[in-house]
Amino acid sequence: MSLPRHSVAFIDLVRLSLRIFRTKPTRTFLTILGMSIGIGTVVFLVSLGYGLQYILIGKLTTSQDSLTTLSASYPAESSLNISTSTVAKIAGFPGAVETSAVAEFSGILTIGDSSGLVPIVRVAEESVFRLSGITPDIGTPLRAGKDDVVISAQALTLLNQKADSNMLGKAVRVELYLPNPDGTVTSVAIERPFTVAGIMSGAQEPPLVIIPTGSLSVPAPSYKEVFIRAEDSQALVTLRDLLTQQGFIISANIDLVMQAEKITNIITIVLAVFGITALIVSAIGMFNTMLIGFIERTYEIGIMKAVGATNANVRDLFFVESGVIGLLGGTGGLTIGIALSMITNAVLNFISVQMGGKTFNLFILPFWFGTFVFLISIVIGIIAGLLPAFRASRLSPREAFTKQ
């Protein structure tokens, strides 16, 4: 005569599963630690990939308009400049909603008692910063209606000035050398002084200063470059083709952004593979722990079944136990990964500030990815308990006692 089967309440299954922390504390702790290290490695490396992507793309574009903007200029070897009529013609192209022309000359820059020749003086509208996606590292771009200048750190170095926030608001005088049709150059001194509004401190920036178009008493005789904002991405392609047919060299931020995304996605995938490898190793260790636990508890399983526990009760016991270990491993892994990322960010920012740079976040963890990793850790825990759970559920009391 077989004994009646009684279903075990879920809370009792949880209590029984947590008993392993009392009976095998060292083994359980090491299993959770291994799982945490695997999860933490994934979080740390993938956070690095996302941080690199954020920094790189953030450097390429700082405005939504710049993603649908083209830059057009003639090849350098052609020695051609863009005329005012050409700019007007480009503004009338289908799909073009905004243009911003940039003239470029050389000139003398004076700050206080220091003067020097600056090879690149760009005369531009305020919109050029929004369309190009470039912003000063210190201060602000050109402001509408203001006599502002934006200057590069290299230009300030030529004038024996420091490229820091103390330079903002300083008075600047500019004298331009404008080319004439006959090949001669006319020196034009702009009467009213400018104010330093922004500084571009990037090492890639040449010695240059950017002044507003309104500062010239007459229109610029020609332009070096023109930015054209398209209506949408489809119009961007059409404009690219039209401008290429006109002999222009075209540059678009969207091309750089897409290429940067491809590169950073590959880097993130490679980093994730290394992290997942560590996670697989820890998952194998967890599977081994659960299998050994099944072998050691065959007698206990026999007693449970002898007193009326069902196959489902025994199976669920192992599932709950492995799920709890996976949950704790995921919690520990997220804690380790986020803590390492924050510590590394803090150390790098400290070094950057000490060397005169700016703070930045090299490690960024998207919320969705953190949630995904946490759920995956629980799933891995349940999968690790899959084989022991089904073997235990199919074990009869006679087999359990015989194996002892």
C-alpha cells in the first residue's frame, strides 16, 4: 500500500532550499562568489563598451541638426572658393532647409599687450556650431547679437595666453587680411573689440579664431565651406549626390556617427564575449555544485518521498535552490560590476583633473542591460539545477536507500 502524496507549500520549499546555507555554507558561498565574479565581469566589460560608444559619438555630434547636415567645400588642390551666388544656389536645392557659409582668412589677433598672426580666422554665423555639431570645451559658442569670438587653445598659446576659464570675457581685437580679385591682400581692422566666449581645447584644433559674420562691414568676398541642413535623411542622400556633381567634397556627421557605432559595437561585442566566457565558467561551477548536492542528498530525497512528497515537490526544491543561488549571484555580480566601474571612473577622473583635463564617464551601464543580466543570472541558476532536479524527481525511495 503506497502512502498518500501531499503537496509541499512554496514557503516550505524556500525554507528547505535555504537550508543549504547552514549545511554547506562554504561551498554555497564559493558558488555564489564564482557566479558573482562572472556576472560582474560581463557588467564591467560591457559598461566599458557602452562608455566608449557614448564618448566617441558624443564627440562627433552635439546636436540633432548636425546629423542631417552636410559640409561642402572644394578640393584643397583646386584653390577654388565658394562664391555668394553659389551659396544661394545651394540654398535652393531640393531638400535643403538651412545653410551656413564659412569664410576663412588669416589675420592679426591682439589680447592685451600680446599680438600674433593667426593663420585661420573663420567668419561664420552663430548657427555653424549647431549645424557642425562642434561646441567649445570651455565657455559657449557664438551668441546672436553679441561681439563674441571662439578661439582655439593653440591660438592662445601663440599669444602666450593660458587656455582656461580665466580667459573668458577677455577683450580681443582682430585685423583681417582679405584677398582681392587681383591677388593682392587688403588689411582690414575691425574697430570694435570682441569678447572671448568660448575656447576649443582639443589637441586636433589648429590655431584659429571664429568671429561672427555680422562683424564685417561688407559681405565676405568668398567662402571656404558651407554647411547645408537637409530636411531628412532621404533628402541628405539627394543633396549629397547633387553637391558631388557640382565638384564639392562632401563630409557628413551621420557617416562618422554610423562608422563609430559599427566600431564601438564590435568592441562591445568582443568585450562581452570575454565576459560571457567568465560567466560560462562560473555557470559550470554552479552546475557541478548542484549535481554534487543531488548525489549527497539521495537519502534525504528518499525520506521526503517516503513520507509523501510528490515528484514535483522534489523537482521544485532543486529549482528553487538553484534559482536562489542564481538570484544572489546576479545581485552580487551587479554590485561588483557597478562598484568596479564607479571606482575606475573616479580614479580616471581624478587623474584627468590633476592633468588639467575634464571629468568623464568611461563606464556606462544602461538600465535595460543591468536588468537583462540580473534576469539571465536567475535563468542560468535554474538551468544549472535542471538535470539534478529531474534526476531527483524520478528517484524512487527504494533507489535512494539502495544508493546509500
